[in-house]
Amino acid sequence: MLTYPRPLIEVFAMLPDVRKPHGKRHPLGAIVALACCAMVCGARSSRASAEWGRNYGTRLAQALGFTHATPWAATLHTICRPGDREAFATSLGAWADSVVGSLPAAPEPPEPAVALDGKTLRGSQTQGAPGPPLVSALAHQGGVTLTQCAVDDKTNAITAVEPILEHLGLEGRIATMDARLTQRRGAQTMGDKGGDYVMSVKENQPQLRADMELVFTRPPSGARQDPARTVDLGHGRIEQRSSTTSAALVGYSDGPGLAQVFELGRHVMFPKTGQERVEVVYGVTSLGPERATPERLLAWVRGQGQMENKSHGVRDVTFDEDRSQVRGGTIPQVMAALRNTAIGLLRYAGYANIAAAGRRLAAQP
């Protein structure tokens, strides 16, 4: 039986309000609801959001929870500056998690997974915003962002993986990561918290990569499963993918929880030009052969690509995030969290094309 997520406007109403009582005129929940609705309809700045609220008058203002006319841009801009970004992200992340839980189960395996990856807020970074890079967790199922964590400008994205994993609640979950985030500490945390991992390995792990290359070029007898293959046609190309797994490094490599290593091959042909492109990716997983067959690993690694297609790309192209130059306090992170929430709201409503959904809702708010 499916459960339904809490209405988002109620989640906004319960966000912690750190404003001083003196001069407080508008409910925080109403202000955040206005910003989110305006963003869904195409607004990309505080000024545009304020104009959107003023354009639709009293009826819409009351529906969002305002008792007075909607605020001007200055209020929208300053409301996020002192905000508790961790509590803000936690509240919206819990709502996003409930959205994923309400989606119908996939008709076939693999099991649902969460993709972790980093993104830099380029426009804010050029303006000197503190900690503009973010690490996000995106559910493979539904393409909804569950949480994000800002990276301190004196460190790198790897340090943000731990807070993300701590926040997610890993019991029974599978996390996929690209090679930049593949580290022993993250793998250990996954195992300690009852989760599993599927991690890519590249040149940043030279010895492990060399060992895996040897396993798949000169495999020990009986150490490999039969490969899985897929073929996709479209966009002027033919794309073949293959996946092979091996348990040969179990007991040899000291990776935490290592149960298998895998090799993924990608061969892309362009019939019109005759060009070809070949790529080989190696990886490690804590899942044994029964749960992580070559077919499922192929699907999980492809699912990692949804972070770019369903989150980062949408935020950059549709929501113009890379050109946003807000830099004060926690505003860059709060705005990124709102973009994630707007995207999750549209995906939950059944929209696959976020840009087209924004145009439709802008015409019929």
C-alpha cells in the first residue's frame, strides 16, 4: 500500500525561523512557498520571485499563507541569509525521501539505489561565496534529490560524503558513487550503517585499478560470471554496453566489505561518420553475486548518470544555476535546496520534461 508524502506547504510552515520577532511581518513558510512556486514557474532570482507574487494578487497570496501583500525582493533576499541551512536541507530532504517512498515499486530489479556526486555553484563561486561546492544524493528511482551538503572551501568533495551518508539513513540502502568519491572511509561507513556500495575506480586508486585490470585480462579459472550486454539505438548512434564481475580479489584486496569487482565496457558507433568510441570502467561493490549480477551492476552504474541528467543538468540549463551570483551567507545553498525541491515536486507530479512543465505552469500558475 502506497503512502503519500506530507503536503509540501506544511513542510515549509514547519521550517525553523531564526528571525528576530521585531519587524517580522510575513510567515517564513509562506515566503519559502512563494519562492518555490515562483521558481517552478520560471523565476530565477529574488526580484523575479517577488514580481511573480505581486502579479497574481490576493487570492494566491492567501493560498500560500500570507496575511498581507506578498513581500518585495529585499525580504526574499534577506530571509535566507541567516537561515539554518542544515535544518532547512534536513526538512526538505525528509520530504523528498517520503516522495521516493510513495512512488510505485519498479517492476523489475535492480533494487533502488542512491547516487552521490558533487557540483560547483560556479556563479556564486566567482563572487566569493563560502563553500560553493555541494555534494548531493539523488534517488535513482524518480530522480529526486534527497539531501545535499556544502563543501568547505579548504577541503574537497570527499569530506562531504560522510555527512551525506550519516544523514541518509543507510540501513538496507545501496549507494553508487563515481571515482572521485570512491574512498575506503566511505565504504567503511556504508558497511557500519547497514548499507552497501557500488563504486567506480579510476586512476586515483592506481594499485586497485591495476589489480582489476589484471583480473579481467587474465582471469583465474572460474572467477568471473558470464557477462551481461545491452544495445541501445538512438540519437544517431549505436551504443553497446557489457558488464562482467569477479570475486577474485576478495581476501586479496583490503577494501572494506569488498565482495566483488566489476568491469563495464562501452562501445559507441556513429554510423553516419564511421566514428567509434570505446570506454572501460572498473568498480568495486560490497554486494555478492546473488544480489549484484552483471545485469544489475550495469543498471546501477548507468543510474549514476542520472545525477547529471536529472539534477545537475536541469539546475544548470532549466534553472540557470551556474549564472546565479548570489553569495551572501547561506543563500547559495538555500537556493540550491529550493531548486532541488522544485524539481522533486515536478517529478512527483508526473512531469518528465522539467523545462516544459515550467512553461506550462507559468501560463497556468
